[in-house]
Amino acid sequence: MNHVRRYALAFLLLAVLPAKAPAQEPPPRVIVVALDDQLIQPVTQRYLSRAIQQAAERGAECVIIQLDTPGGLMDSTRPIVRDILTSEVPVIVYIAPSGARAGSAGVFIMLAAHLAVMAPGTNIGAGHPAAMGAVPLVAGDNELLKPTIEQILSEKVTNDAVAWARALAEYRGRNAEWAARAVKDSISSPAQEALREKVIDFLAADLSDLLTQLDGRRISVNDRVAVLHTKDAVIERMEMSGPEHILSLLANPTLAYLLLLLGFSGLMFEITHPGIWIPGVFGLACLVLSFFAMQMLPINYAALALIVLGLLLVVLEVKVHSYGMLTTAGIVSLLIGSAMLIEPVGGVERVSWLVVAPVSIALALIMLLLVSNVVRAHRAKVQTGMDGMIGALAQVRGDIDGEGYVYIAGALWRARCDLPLQDGETVCVESFDGLTLYVKPAERNAS
């Protein structure tokens, strides 16, 4: 009987308790990273690689790279393309908003994407790589028209980039001929033309429209087919970290140039005014940041040598006294070196003359002033200690015939003189030996 009651009570409890609700699956997640008018450089490469890796770890439906770039460095583009091709999650490259472009390095990133999308009013192309210091290859039988080593190098870089663009386009089923022309002939296409040429997959007005059109699409990712579910996906925007954002700002050619000159100025001030420390530490920090920025930029090292030469010529002016010729040559070297410092490669622009001219001239004049002050101080007569008495006038106390005393600087000093001196006579200090002064009559010394 007790067993029957126990079973009946258990049955009632099961009937009264609410049934456990089935676990709900979390909504799909989409990772969005935005490159707004940014150069492709090492910091950008680390940022995109981190986004793709974290998207795979979080099980995101896809990664959307909202792209707007004038181009950048091929050394940074290749790792980005490699990360896209080997990504475990689909990578969609979306050129947006309207007015954006994917130039130079952006073309290769677009070709590597699982899906390539553009917003209306955008363009893609002009992917020709520029070798630093190279000039176009010239054909001809004349000995003077034979290609130089730089021209041959430029041709090799171009052919390699063309082959890479074709390979990426064929791998993703896109227009390989257009990709080759975009690199070799620097052609560029607006969004509608890129769609007709089968360079991209479709157009999307904005991010919401993009997610709607992506929903349900089947994409081949490595050895599997992924079906996207993006209609009600949670959008997670992944921003650059603080250090990444700061380092990315250093890729600005003008900022890198100013940091370089500030670094030289700080070190020069520390050399000419030792012991202050703050200018030296500040200058060293500026130089380190400048060298890091130059690592991300196409630098002409001959121009950098011209800048250093210009600064040395300005310093030599103080020693040599060339009546301004060395200073003029130094300023000219600074101007030429500063203008040539940044190579216009992959969307990177040279430093503006509006910055180069006033900054270079001002730096040269400041260094000339600092060094001249130091030289003037070294050549000036010593005003303190025993050295400060040389050339000073003293009064004889008592007759002196060989050795006696003189009054100078408020005290009596032992003095020696080869000529006889009378009490009250004015003498001039010529030298000293220990605490004994060697003097001569002032009138005779003057004559």
C-alpha cells in the first residue's frame, strides 16, 4: 500500500511540474571589420588576421570586410590573401560606402574573397604594382634604350603580380582576363561594370541589404559547403585595438617625416645642451616611432641619406665658415631628400612641399643656431676660477723686484715679474703657476 501511495505521489509531482523548455540556439553572428580609407600595411594585416581568427573561434557565419583603400604594400597584402584563402569561415569583401574604392592592393584582397560585393558608386582596379625607383621598360635596338636592372626588376614584379591576380580570379571563378588587365594596364571599373564583367558577385546598397542577399547562399569553404544564415544575424563590429589604431596612424607619410625631423632636433638639442635629458629622450622616442613608420612605408634610402647629409653640412658651416655655402647646400639637400623620402607606391603619396619647405628650412636654421651657440661658448673667455684672471688688471701693493703682492678680485695675490714694479702701479695678469700670478706692467703690455 505504501508503494502505491509513493508512485501516485511521484506521478502527481511530474504532472504538476512544468516541462523543461528546449534549449534555444543562439542567433547567428556576423563579424564586420571596416577599413575606411586605410593603407594596407603591417598593422592592417594583423588586424584583419585577428578578425578572421576570432570569427572562426566564435563560430561566426561569416566575416565581412568593408573595404575602402587606395592600396598599400604587397608584402602585407600577401598574408591577408593567404588568411582569406585558408579561412574556416566565409570572408565577404564589401567595397562600401558609396564613393569608396579598392585600388592597388585592394584588388587582390577582393579577388581572394569567397564573395565579392560592391555598393553603387564605388570602383575597383588600378592594381599595377610600382617597384620603388623603377621606370617603365623600354624596348628598342639602340644601346641607350636597353633595359636597366631597375626596369627588368619592375617587369618581373609586374609579371608576378599579373600571374597572382589571374590565379586568384580563376580560383574563385571570376574574370581572370579583367584581373590581369587591372594589374598590367591599371584599368579600373565602376560597380555596374564590375558586375557585368563578372569581377564581383552582386551589388548591395548597404550592410542591411548585403545581409539580406547573403542569407541562404551556399559557399564553398575549403573542402565543405557552408550555407549562410544572415537574415537575423547579430552584427559584431570588431574595431582596431588602441595600440593598433595608434600604430596605424603612424603609416601617414607626413607624420613619419615630422617624427624623423623631431627626433634629429631632440638629439641635437641634447648634444648641444647635455644634462637636460628630456629633449634627448623625446628625440629618441620620435626616431623609434619614425623608423617603425618607415617600416610600413616605401622609403627611398638615398633620400634619407640626403637628409642626414644636409644636417651635417649645416653643422659644418659653424666650423668651416664657408660664408653660407655649406648652409645653402645643406638646406638644398634637406629639401631634395625630404621631397624624395616617401616613394609614391601603392596609393602612398609623397610628403607635401607645403610641409617639406618650411620644416626643412626651419630645422636647418635651428641646428645652425644651436651649434653656433655651442662653438661661441667654447671660444669665449673663461670668466671664473684661475683662468678667469688671465688678462685682468691688478694693483701692485708695495714695490716689487722679482716677487711681491698684487691686489685683484678683492684679495692679495703673490705675484712675480721680471721687471721692477712700483707701489700702486697697474699690471696685467699673463699666467699663473699654482697660486702665484705672473704679471707685466699694463702700459707696456698694451704697447
